[in-house]
Amino acid sequence: MSLRHRHLRKFSSFLPHLSSGYHYQPSRRLLNSVASSSSHLLQQCNGIDTRFSERFSVSFRHSTTSQLSQVSLSKTQLLSFLKSALDQLQGPNHCWLNKVDENKEFLKKDGNFLVVAGRFFQNSEKVGCNPAVIFEKVKLLQQRFPSIQVIGFQDCSSVCSADDRSQLIQLIMEEYISFPVLFSNKNFSKLTEEACFILSKDFKNSLVFHEKDLDIAMLNKAIEELSVQYHVNNIALHKSSWSKEAEIIKEPHFCTVLRNLLLYFPACISTDESGKRLFLSDSNHHRIIIFDGDGTILDCIGSCPGFEDGEFESAKLLRPSASFYHETEDCLYIVDSENHAIRRADLDRRVLETVYPTSSIHKKSTGLWTWIRNKLGFTSDDDVKFEEHDSPSLTCPWHLIKTEDNFLIISRSFETLWVMDFELGEIKEVVKGFPNTLEFCRHFILEKVSLLKKMPHYLLQHQRDANLAREGLPYAGLISCITTFENHIIMCDTVGQGVLKLNRESGISSSFQFSNLGMLGLPYWLSFPLESFYAVATGLSVRQTDHIQQFSLLPGRVDIRLNIDIPTDTELVEPLHESCIWCQARGAATELSAVENVAGSSEKVGVAQQWYDELDNLAFWAPESELVVEDENATMDTNPEDKRMHIDYVVNTSPGTSEVIIYAALYLKLRRNHVLQDDNDQEKFAARIANILNPKENESFDGKSCTKFLLKSNRDLRDLFFIKPLHVRIKLNSQDHPKADNSKDIVLTDSSLNIDVSLN
């Protein structure tokens, strides 16, 4: 046996090799030279050669020097394990995170799969590369090949470890990972020691691409040759954004309750010193918050995730990052990261527009029919063509630096830098590679790094981007999250989900306490205008309803008052603003403000007339801010006597069934116990916040992971602002109108409903 082993090792060097997609045959002359010493072993070798070629030869032919592996026992086992785990969200050796569907069978078993395997939340030096590089490539492939199913794989010591899962929460937030990730305690160290991509069809005929030195063109070609339905044109990267504006954007699903924090990954900040304004990119809320030095919110840019120009209340961004304020124009230039675009916000006109990429559609007619076609997603590919077909495209831009005549736009991984002409909005040059990027803008990076070094070390140690420190430039990845304002250094805290300020003279650091929260309006994930058309909007998850109640009453005016008990150990940050409430009446009921002179009229509003009124409302749908009824019909007050919130709403009903839907966003924080001032149990505070945000998942893994994540913050969690959503549905069943004594006239009835809602 040992003799055979030595001979096989000797002849292994003459077996066929697979390198970078090519199938290399051994030299026959070399084999014949060996045959002279052992003809029998030569015959065995030739047999092995033939069987190996028949089994593992593939049609892929790529010219690249990147490492490509086709034969690995760990790879085969991993694919089998993934396939067996598809039907179970959790098992003895695995747990799915960031799932994309409420159903257990959330992934198809057939089709084309791209598995991204690696130890992503370790230090980048241990992983072998910056995780941001990996996910930039994944996002590029997802946009080019929408039909491919992407799966992340992370091996760990325990699938139940809340510490590991909390680290994954931070990674998902920072990299905006929307695909499912499989946690497993099975050891696949041969694959996960260094990050790699595994491409397969139906978990068969797979290829392994090691991420290190990967040429993305090779992976593109491999996916094409796997018969993926690949329809690409000159706008491949932006097709979904330009032609399907109404498309629902996929967002990370793991621990979604964290988006109910006031800020959700506040990543970048810039200032307007003369106007005493700061511009905060609340990245994962897809908005720019404008506030002053006292934390008073002045305005907000962006309504929900997407790609749409327009007024601030209706415009859409997709994970904005760095920004730059141009004082002469009074405009804010914004890096729209996930849209791969540069946007410009005119702060005087309060309008957002796209600077790059430009599209010929903007030069066409802007009439009503064009607007309707764009809104419905009927824009054809021929209508949307970039003006420069061969011009380079932005891919996951993040940082923005302004020079005299140019913008320097840098990817988050620092692997790519784009030089854009400021006046023309065109990309003039593309710089590739981390060293070249640093060399190009070293002076600007050093200026920001000098500010970061003045911040207390404990504020930086948990920032993942602080690991991006090469060539003597620590904290280079944080250059867009710090700025100066008056006598302070301002820095985004992406771990504590806040904004810090350091007084240069005293050296005292503190967190901004934001006010005027009503300026933010009702968060997009609490309600959606599609509810005007469907009871449950297609594509949106069914949300928890805090209160459902049904009433039978006579038709007429109905005064509804909600009496809301907030959790006993919390307090309102500020009184509830009317812009943070969204109300809708549908069916045989209308808002009282929509009917003129109802109080003094005996007009009967019939069901048929109501139906036509609703059609009119749908045809000329008002912005969400206009749907909130006026002060005389909806009032909010905090009565100190009963310590409850009150929301008043008035509708007019006619015979039939109807429903009143009320959404509200209550901004809360934990109440300080003035009796026990020494009570500073951060773990207790974190667990309580996690329970308030989502009581049903508090004891689940997601709830525990959320608690662990909140504990990473260095701030007092009693100062953390969070949203407690309110969702109330009131079903009304109205009888026929009562008749007057003459049996001809109808009698209108006034009714009052007092509804108690507890959020404890």
C-alpha cells in the first residue's frame, strides 16, 4: 500500500490540471519518458487521465489568472448540505438568517445559485480581504443577473451564539445584505478560510472561484454559460432603477425591528458652516436629515427606498452615503450608493434631481402621459439610454471629495476611484486598486484621519470600517463619517446609532439629542399608499396590528378617540405631531373633512356615491402629507391627568360596512428612575428596548441578537430614541338610515367611540 501511494504521488504531477477555467492535458512525451521505467503504472495513469477528463471537463473557457478550483470534497459536502437545509429555517446544525420570505420554503430548489462562503465578520486581515470588496462584487452580479439566487454561508462554532449573530447584524446593516445567510456549526474550513464564490446549477456542476485576485469578468462569463436568462443592454447596471420605479426594493430582513430606532446606520455627515446646518445620511432609512447645531431637525430629503427625482417628500434614494454642500449653488450633492448615482438636492426649491447617470428620457416630453407611463413602470428600454454608451459606470460608490474642478468618488472598499468633472457631470478617469486610490487622494484622507485621531479611542474601536487601515492610514474607512462644525468635531456613531460631538477646547464628548421629530413624518415602513387599493399590499409583509375592534352603529357622524397607553417604563420624547399619523377611511365611510357642510346638511351619502368618490380619490391621489385630516378633525394631546396619548378622528358613514385604519409613530425613550439613580444596568435596558420593539421575538434568537447588538453601544441606552409603531383597525357596520316621522326624510345620527389601546 505504501509503495502504491508513493507511485501515485509521483505520477500526480502528470495528471491533467484545471487552472483558471482551462483544461490542461499532460505532456504525452513526458508520460512516455516515465513509461520506460514502469509501463504498468503508465497504463493506470492513462486510465485515471481519461476518467478524470470525462468526469470533470466543462465548457467554460476564460482567460484569467485568478484561481479556479473544480474538485473539492468540502465543496461537494457544502452544496449537499445547503440543498438539504433549504426547507428548514433552523435545524440541529444550521440556522437561516436574513430570510427573504415569511414562508419556510423561501428558496427554490432548482435554478442557478451563487454561494458566497467565508468568515466575513472577522478582521479583514484574517479573512484575507475587505468584506466590502466581496459584497460589491455580489451586488454587481445581482443587478446583472436578477434571476440568480444568492446565498451567504458562514461557519461558526455555534448556530445559537447570540454574539456571532449580533456581529452578523452589524455586517448586514453596514453592507446592506439582502440575500439569506446560512449559519452552520459544520466545519468547511477548506472553503471558508478564504472567501470564495461557488457557482452551480441545481447544486450540481459547480465551480469554485476564490475571491482573492478574482476577475469579475470570469464570473460573469461563467454565469452566462450556465444558461442564466441574461438580457443585458447598455444600461445593465441601472435598468431596474430607471424602467421600474414602482418595483419594491429588497431590504435586509434580519432584525428588522432595529429600523424602528430613530437612526438606522447613520453613515456619513457634512456641514454648511455659513448656514449652520448639518446633513446626516441616515443610510438604511434612505434619507438625508438636515438639522442645526442644537439637534433641531430642519428638513428631510427622501421618502422611501427607490430611484426617483422630485420634491423632498416624494423623492426616493437607496442608501445615501457621503455628501457635499456647495455654498454658491445652495445645493447638496449626494452619493446614492445602491443606485450607483450622484444626486443633487436644491435646498431652496426643495427638489432632488439626478446628476449622474444622465438619461435621454429627461430630454423627452414631460407631459402627463409620460409621467403616467414612468410611474407604472412602462418605460421601454429604448426610451432609457445613457448619453455616453461607453462611459464608465459607478459601482457602489461611497465617499465623496471635492477638489477645485472635480469630484473624487471612492468605493467603500477603496478599490475604485472615479474622477468626475464637476461642471459636466461626466467621469473623466477611473483609478483601480487600493494603493493607487490612496496615492490619488492621500492628502484629503490624511486631513480626515487627523480629525479621527482626536476622537476618544473607545468611540472608534467598534467601528468595522476602522479595520480599513493600510499603508499607515488608520481609520481611512471612516473619512466620510466625520466633519467639523463651529468648535466641535462631529462624528457618526454607526454602532450606537447616533451622532457624536467633541468639544475641541474641553475635550468633552456627547451625543446629539434630536428634536422636532415630526419633521420626519410617518416612516415609510409603517404605512403605504398601496393600502388604498388592497387590504394587504402585494409584496409587503403583513404587519402586526396592535388593536382591532368592530362596532355596529347608525349611519352619520362618528367621532373616534383613541386612548393610548404607552409602556409604563417609557416616556414620549416629544408630543405626537400630526405628520406622524396616517388615517384612512374606506368602504361606506369618508373622512368628515372630505364632505362639505356635513353638520348642517341632511344629505345621504350612499354606497354607490361613496364608490365613485373613492375612484376620484384614487385617480387624483394626494401626497401622503395631505391625507392627514385638519386640526379640527384630528387632535393629539398628552393629558397629564390620565397620562395617555389621544388621537381624535372624525368620519361620516352611510349604510354598509367600512374600515378605519390609523397608523402612528410614537417616539419614545426609556424613563429614568429618579428613585434609583445608581441603576445603570445596560443589559437590562437593551433587553427592554428589544422587547418593546418586538415583544413576540424577544425570547427568540433574533430578540437576543438584537439585545447583544444594542450592548455594543458606548452610550447610555436610556438616551436612545426609538419608534413604537401604532397600527389600529376599526371595523364599522352601519345599519340603514332611520326614517323621520313623515317616513320621507332620513335622520342623521351622531356617534362617539372611545377606544382604549395598550402598547405595554
